[in-house]
Amino acid sequence: MKKFTSFKKQTLFIVFCMLTFSCTDFRNNNDQLPDPEVKAGIAKISGTITNLKLPEGEKKVTVEIGLMNPVTGEEIRFRTNLNENNGFSLDVPLECNTAIVGFNIGTDTKYYGNASVGLKQDNELQMNIVFDDKGDFKIESKGGLNLRNEDMINISKAQGLFEEHHTWGDYCKMTPKEFAEHELTISLKERTNAGLDSLVLSEKIKKLLTDQFNLRFLKGRLFYYKSDAEKSFKMSEIKQPADSDYTAVEPNIEYYSFLKDFNLNNPQYLYCYSYSEFLQRFLTIAAFKIPKIEDIPIDEWLAGVKTTVQDVTGFNSGLFYDMLAANAYTLQMNDGKEPLTNKQVENISNYYRGNKTEYSKILLRKNEELVKNIVKNNDLIVNKTPAVATDKLTDTIIAKYKGSVVLVDFWATWCTPCMNAHKDMEPLKAELKGKGVVFVYLTNGSSPRPLWEGKIKGIGGEQYYLTDGEWEFVLNSFSFNSIPSYLIYDKTGQLKHMFTGFPGTDKMKEMIEAFLN
């Protein structure tokens, strides 16, 4: 009897251990997304969409994938139309072997659904999307990162709830330290709870979203104490003297010690759409005094950076620094539209070697694309704003191009829909080149001039930089209250179309070509 009892105990112990190890493995595989690795490659996505009810006149359904590349800092979109069998297929270039990307279904006039899907370069994502009679949809899928339907549907909803839950305070009454404590312990917590608490989400997606919310809040609030304190002073209900000249202090480097709590070497941040924006904002923080990378060898540049920031990050090596250097080049190429110098190409090749060669491939490919784009946009002309009365400004500009169809584009460097529209228009501009169409671009001081001077190299066309007064008057004269907004004039200089919001390349082509004959 004792032997049986001893054997029984041993058996139960073994079973318990097996269950424990099994549960541990299950938890490790399912409580967190797999760590991404920087690797250029293609992820495939295919599927069908059924029972989508379109209004009369709408025929073409478009599937769009949107992502933010972490190395090159580019927001990229890929589109395709449903085929005659209501199917779609896309090859999506990625800078990491896995990614979470936006997925939208729409037509030229309306979005019918959006979700977030998980892609993996060696595992095609196959989707079957079924709409119900209310216009809601469910996703059956296999492959990719094997996300659940609820997660795919609710990721974007959670992000929206986080953004909509706005918080504010009397920051002008707070020291930088008090501001950081308040925002981290109250505002960030409130907004994170708002984004997560009302939705069905798996643990791994909650972790992903928490990472995303943290980066979004750091780069969008914690890194802006001075400007937010001064803004709160202007908004304060306390009556201030008319000649008050309150100026908030610029936080010193000790202020940023909260960064230690965020494990910035965590590879999971590569999934987050704010990661590159966070890194680029980090590079510009006054207290860090980080120089432009220019022709400095990366090891040497990073040694100087680490001397300054390792006490606030809590480490002096790892993924964070590799990504920071990559984004230093990205800032130069994206904002300044300055191709890499020969020395920079050499420095990139020397530093990103061995298991880091993918960084080099990605950055050098980005540089090649930039050079080609600048050559392609060699029609760039930077114009002086005509010295006329403001109410004559638009007519004077348009008169210069009489005999051509003119598209006037109101835009700004900070306007993501504007920049996306510019990219979408590139093939159409190439198609219409030499056919009597002029593209005129208007912006104002809300686009910092050095940034504007860089961005227009990748846009081309006839560029004008208006004063704030000119900009406001012109927008108001056409009843525009947001951008992008557009005007289309025929060859005689008559205004034919005025509208806000990019209508899509096909519609834009149709409107322009109507006046070419």
C-alpha cells in the first residue's frame, strides 16, 4: 500500500510538472507577440470580402494597408481593388519580419471598415471578411501573426479611445518634475484605461497597446513641457496682466529620468506606429544636445550621445541606440530631403555589419529612392509671393499660368493627409507631365521654413510660402477650414472645382483631364 501511495504521489508530481511546464510554454507563446527583428522582406496578404452593400453608383472597392516603417520613419500605404470574385491580394514590403498594420476597406467616397492585422514575412495572412446587414464585419483568418477577430477589430478602436480621451492641466503652475509626475500617474493612466477597459482584447494585444500608448504619450506630451506649460498659461482662467511675459523653463536632463521606467531597448516597440516619431523627437530634445550625425562615424557619434543620455535611459548599448542612429539618417532624408553623402554610406556600411546588415540595406535603399525622387521632381520652382493686395493674390498667381490647367494644393508639412496625397499623386503627375497641367502648392508659416524647404524637394511643382495673414485670407475667401484643400482652374483661368479632402487619384485625374481638350 505504501509503494502504491508513493508511486501515486510521484505520478501526480510528474503530471503537475508537465502541466506547469506546458502552461509556462503556453503563456510565453500567447501573452506576448513574437519579438520583431529588423529585416527587409515581403509579407503576403490575401482574402475575400462578401456581403458589402454599396450605394448606387459605387462599384470599385479598395483594400488599403497602412504602416509606419520603424527604420526609415515613413508612413506607407498599399492599395488594391477587389477583383471580379470579390478577392484581393497584396505583397507588402516590411522593414521587420513581423508587423501590425492598418487594414481599411473603402471606395472613392467612403470607408466601410478598418482593422489592424498582424503580418509575418514567411507566413501569408489569409482573410475572409463578411459584412452583416448592419454594416459590421467579422474576420476569419489564418496565417500572419494569427490574431483573433476581436483583437483585429478592437486595436484601432482602442487607439481611437486613447486619442479621444483628452487630458489637460494647469501646467504653468507645475515645475517640470511635478508635470512629469502628474502626467505619468494621472493622465497617462486615465487615457490608457479609456483605451483598454471597454473592449475585448487579448493580453498580448493589451501589452502592445500599452507600449503604443506609452510612446505616444512620451513623444506627444512628456517631451513638450515648455510649450504645454506656456499654452496652459494662455488658456488659464486666471486673469493675467495684458503685458505678462510668462516663459516656462526648458527642462534639464534630469527631468527625463522617467525614461528608465520604459525599457527603451524593448524590441516590442518595433510594432508601435509611434516608435520612429518617438526616436526622431528624442534626437531633437534640447537638454540632450545631440548633434546631427552628418559625416561622423556612427560609433563615434553614439559614444557622444551615450555620454549624455545613458543616465536617463538606464543603459549604454542595444537596439535603442542602433535605431536612434538609423533615425538620425532618416531625419536627414525625410525632412531635409538630403541624400546620404559618400562618407555617410561608408559609415552605415561599416557600422551595420554582421547581424545588423539589414539596417544598412534598408537605409541605402531609402537613399536610392530619395535620389530618384529628387531627379524626378526637377520641375521644382520656389516662387516669391506676388507683392499685391491680399484680395488680388490668388488671381495674380493663377494669371501666371494662363493657358494651362492649374491644380492649387493647400497643404502643410505637419498635415499627414496632405503628405499622403502628394505621394498618391506622384504617378498621375508623371503621366500628366508635359500635357499642359501646372501643380501649384500653397502653405504658410505653420510649416517651419527649413522643413518646408526640404519637403518640397520631394514634391516639386510651383511652390509658394505665404504669410499667415495671406494664408488665412485666401483660405477664408474659398470657405476652406481644413487641409488638404484644392482648386482646379481651366486653361482660361476660370475656377471650375473647389473642395476639401483628397478625392483619390482616379477622381482627381478625371477632373483635371476634363479641361485638357
